[in-house]
Amino acid sequence: MTTNPLPELPVSAVLPALSEALGRGNSAVLVAPPGAGKTTLVPLALLDAPWLGVGKIVLLEPRRLAARAAARRMAELIGEEPGATVGYAMRMENRTSARTRILVVTEGVLARMILDDPELPGVSAVIFDEFHERSLDGDFGLALALDVQGALRPDLRLLVMSATLDGARVAKLLSGAPVIESEGRAFPVDVRYDERPAGATIEDAMAKAIRSALVDERGSVLAFLPGQREIERTAERLAGKVGAGTDIVPLYGMLDGKAQDAAIKPAPTGRRKVVLATSIAETSITIDGVRVVIDSGLSRLPRYEPASGLTRLETVRVSKASADQRAGRAGRTQAGVAIRLWRAEQTAALPAFTPPEILEADLSGLLLDCAAFGVADPTTLAFLDPPPAPALNEARTLLRALDAVDKAGRLTEAGMAMRKLALPVRLAHMVAEAARSGHADEAAMLAVLLTERGLGGEGADLERRLMRFRSERSPRATAARQLAERLARQAASSSPSPLWGGSIREAERGGGRLSAAPPPRLPRLAVQGSLADPPHKGEGAGALLIHAWPDRLAKARGERGRFVLANGSGAMLDAADPLAGEPFLVVADLQGKAQNARITAAAVISEDDIRATLADRIETRRQTSFDRDRRAVRVRETVRLGAIALAERTLPPPTGADADRAILDALREHGLSLLTWSKEAQTLRQRLSWLHRGLGAPWPDMADAALLDRLDDWLLPFLSGTASFAAIDPGIVSAGLAALVPHDLQRRIDTLAPTHFDVPSGSHVPIRYEGEWPVLAVRVQELFGLDSHPSIANGTVPLTLELLSPAHRPIQTTRDLPGFWRGSWADVRADMRGRYPRHVWPENPLLAAATSRAKPRGT
């Protein structure tokens, strides 16, 4: 290290206390506001600490842009270039040497270092910078580091640094580590509010605010927008409208390193700069010359849905902490202005902090890494916020389906191969499977294309994007193809992956992507048939993707561009898209709601490839259904993959025992009304039901539920093997019901519950049994002369008499016929004789002859 004195920054005041704390113990927490200088001064100040010895300091940054900027600034402070005392290493960009003492890396790299060698040889300290961002990689890295410190390396120093964080809570996680606070130094920032008009797009409102700020304020402008799409649209609206001396510069994760570095450099003398940035510019970096910040108040965050297995980018309101961080960018080097595109009172309603990523992320990669570390249950590690159980269960299900872990959660051979590739688990599985069939090259290219957004264009058709990607000659594309070569070689080899070899996770939180330049110190692997060569015939993209997303196989359904996925979700493409007319797709990326998501990346696949690759997941089902119109059983055979029907056909109706069983199944599903109930069968059922209600078992229960439950006992023996209800003789129902009555009781049915009653007129009148008591509906004249009440069941159960007029209309209901004759008959006679003069209405009905006829004419 050179003897250049370090600059005096606010954090300088607490450096002695920090050094003392790490000398006494092995952990500390530093809370310092933005601009205090913690990122660059702390690692340099610790280089002379006695406990460091010859070991390295590893500094973790949440984004690649911040990692490069921090390393370059530290190297500049000691009069060196990156790669000497201070170096950095990340995906496909490595500036280190044997002299490197401070190694700046992105957060996911630490987990890979520990998993490759848990003792972290040559590392004396690990510093977690901007820990308040609470990325999944940062939380996991700290949990692993604490485990290593507690079990293997008590001498390993851990320092957690943050601008906005509950230091006491982190200190407790670090076994009561001391908390050191720096006051910081910030220039005053005038916060103003300029609410976006209702109905105005964010791009229109932002462009208007930027034009006004360029007129009213001096200095450069930093504008925060949710994503690349909004940045590009805002740039279009500003083109030609900001003056010749102002440069419009984008800053987002998909830009290559060279473009990102250019965005944070100060504007040339005499010029102004408008930086259109995502949350990538919120922390860790200072953009010189900026004194005006315009904040849209929006951010785009990944949201994982365990139910669908999809991670979606969702545009949300920023947290209060993020809004403060953004405003603070205007006061880093001079007094500034922060303009917020919302109402002042809305600030109080913002959430205090952005939720930790571990609470809303896909945890399959975390679980795979834990298995590699020998930890089957991640909750046993020291997380500031434990991973939620539903997401862990979903991750376990996925890893088991990919054969990456066994039932006990231990890493399988396939899981080991996947981990070596340092890709998201689905893509790692795809590349590993492709390597087994000699297609690692194509799979690796596809994996890089999917993890490095923007390569090969933005269309949905991945096959076309792959073709363009192979021929692109930009530095970023060249570096990406080299990464794909390395992945292909690793997949085909059993050797461990290089320390900095691949993607650490699918979405490094808002960070930069591939470096524009190839890695200077990692030799380019010689691969037979370089991936940079022109396109060649190989495995189709769809046939490869199906290994990663079998649950996102999509089948066209009706309207052009509409698809159903194997997981049951719906998805769509613009009808004009070339893929919209394909019968089958494999979908790699979706945006929007689960039932109406827009397909943003997919590839065509043939049904032959589907059947060959997913044969073990395909089910052939025979479904028996009932055709109400034809009153017959129909059988359809369906070949299904999840929610997708690959093929359907109608089979001949069943016969014999299969037909009888189908009849019973139809009755259980649709009810007993499918049967033809003759009057005889209905009456028998009512009689037996009455006997069951009055006498109980063994008289059978005639309720629908009871009969459906005993179909095998009373109906099945009488069926004839025909799958049609029309072919069932109505007499079968009566015979079946009677068969439910024990043999010794069958002769008593007619005695206890006769079908008819013989009245004095000689008529054979049916008895109704549907109510609580049996009912005899009879014309009153047919009972003349009867002085005892009619009854059944050997005279023990009186019938309820429904006395009818000659027109068969009810006159009165009674269960005491003699009382009726002696009582209300006189009133009935007086009323009825005028209405029905041709019928007999005697004063004393007990002395009259019963009759079913009217008086002869003329009498």
C-alpha cells in the first residue's frame, strides 16, 4: 500500500473505535449515513490492523456497479489501479493479482467461496456493505459466515455496515457485537413535491419535471424510474428538448459495465448530465455533479408466487427509507434539490423499509446451496429473518422433482452437478440434462441468454434470439458467449467450477450484468466447436427448456395467442406474434397476473419431444361420464400432462361388469333420478320408508344417501351389463328395493303397510305413505255406515282420512271418523248438499248405504 494519506470523511472519526472493536472481538456493526465514506475508507483503514496478518479483506457489495466503483475509488485513493492492492471479482470480470489484499465482490460470490471451501483460507475479514438492502444473497452470505465463524474460524472478523438499519437487531444476531455509529456529512437538500397528474404516465410526468428542473436549477439531474422500459420512454420524450449542452444518460442493470461506469462519471466541463436510473443508483455510488434528484416514487421488485412457482417483477411504491436515500443523492457533494412526483402527505403512508428479499423470493437456489453445505433445514442457520415455510416447502418440492436432493434433503449426484454450474436451479438442471445427451453447448447458450436479459433482442421467440445472440459482436455478447463456453465445459466435466466462474443467482438484485471486456486473468477455455461459431444444427430451444420448466409447457386453446400451461395457469401472446399460432410452447418468462400473464420468452416444442422427454409425467386417464340426453354412459380416454390434454378420444361404451359399475358411478354422481321409477317402485319405497321411520332396523332406510351407499346390495345384482339407463327394466328397481328387506319380513310388508284399503262402498282406495302418517284420500259418501276409524298394521295405526267432495276436493282431514260423523258432519252436509244436489247427504251417515255414485236422475 502506498503512503498516500486517506481523505478526511465523516467516517474517519469512528475508525479508531471500529479498529479497537474488531481487535477485541470478531464482529462489529457500523451504522453510517450515505456519503460518510464507509465503503472506501473502512477497508483501507483496516489494512494495517494487527489481526489481519497476511489475510485478505473481502468486501461485499449488493451490485456489480457498486463493486467496480468501490474498488476503483479505493485503488485511486492509494495511487494504484484496480488489480493490485485492491481488486474486484464478479461474473466474468476479474481484476485481481497475488498482491490483492482487498477483494471487492458481489454478495453471491461469498456464498460460493464458503461452499467451495468453508474454512475461507486466506480471508481474515468479511465486510457486508449496504446490508440494509437485505438481498437474499446478503442474508445468506452472513448466515454462512456466522456458521463458519462459530464452527471453524473464530478468528474471522465480520463487519456489517449500513446506512439505514436497526443496528441493535443485527448486533444481536452477531452475538452482541458492538454498534458503532458515524454522524455522516450531508449538504442540505430542499425536498419539494410535484404530484403526477391523474392519468399522466410516469414517463410524461418525469420528462416534464426534468425539463423544468433544467431551466430552474443548476447542476446535473438524477431521475429515479422503476425500470428500463420507463427509462427508454423518458429518454425518447426528452430527445431534442433539453438543449445542446445536456447529455441524457441511462443507468440500469442490463447495461454493460462500460456504459454503467460512463453514467456515474462527472459531466465534461461546461456540460450537464441527466442520469435516468433505476434503484441501482440509490446507494453505494456517488454521481459527481448531481444536485437535483427527481423521484418517481416507484421501484420494480421481484415477487415470488409459491402457488404458481413464478417470480414476477412488480412495480411498487418505494419505502420511506428508499425515498430518503434517493433524496440524499442530491446532497452528497453540495446543497441540492429533491423533487418527488407525489403529494407530501403520501410520504407518511409509505412502508418504512423495503421487505427483505428472503421473505418474497424463490428459495430453491438457497435450499440447494444449503444442501451443499450439509444443512437440510435452512432455518437452523442464523438469519436476521428466517426463510418462510411456504416458500421453503415449494423449493423442496421443486428440488425433489429435479432430483437435486433426496427425501432427507441431502444433495444428490444430480444436485451436485447442478450446483457446479452456478445457475438458477431450473436452468442448471436443463444444462446438466443436456450435457448427458451431448447438447451442453446449446443449453449453456440458452441459459446465458435467459439470465442476461437483452441479449439477442427482446422478442418472445427464444430460437430467434439465440440465432441473433450467436452473431452479435458487442463486447457484452462476446463475454456472454465465453461464459456459456465455461458453463458447457463445466456441465460436461466432473471438475469443480472456478471460484468466479458463473452466475451466482438468476437475479443479482438490480445489479449490472456482464462486463464489456472478457476476464483478463481467467483463461478462455478451448471448447470443441466454440459457442461463438455460426449457428449449427442441435437440440431445439423448446426441447431444452422443457427440462427447466415442464410445468410451463403451454398448449394453444381456441383463440389465437391464448394458451393454457401445464400448471393450470393461463398465458397469452399478441395475436400478431409468430409464436401465437403454434400448438405447443415452453414458456421461460411471464409478466402479469397468473391467469392472464403475458409470455415474454418461449420456444416451440413438438408433441414428439414432449412425449419423449416427459413420458414419466404423462398420465392416460379413462373418464366415464353420463350423457343426460341419451341417458347413457360415455367413456373418453385422455392423455394429460398436468392441466394440458395432449390427446382425447371416445371409447366404445363399457359392457358387462364394467357397464354395471359405470351405471352405479353415474348414479352416485348424478343421483337416483336417473333411474326410471315406476308407480309401483315409488309406492314400495314410500311404504318401506314409513316402516323404517316407525319401526327402525331391520326395515331398510329408503333415503337417497342410504340407497346410494348400498347400490351394490340392491341394484347391482339386477343389472344386465348394459351402459344405458334406458335399457334398465323399471321392474328392476322394485325388485331391488324389496331385496333389501330381510326374507322373514317380506311377507309382513302387505300386512303392516298395505297398498290399498277396502272402503264400505267396495272401492279399493290406495294409501299414501309419503308423510309422517299414512293417508287415505276418499270421497266421504264411500264411508257411509262405517262407525270405526280405518287403520292398518293390525289395527294399531289409524289412517289419516282426507275426506273428499264428489269433485275430489278436500273437505276435512280427520283421524277420528266416528267423532266426525257425530260432530262436524252436520256443517259439512249443510254446505255440500247445495253444491252437489245430485249426491246423497243423509242426516245420519251411519244409517246410509255407502256409495261411489250420484243419485239417479229424477230422484
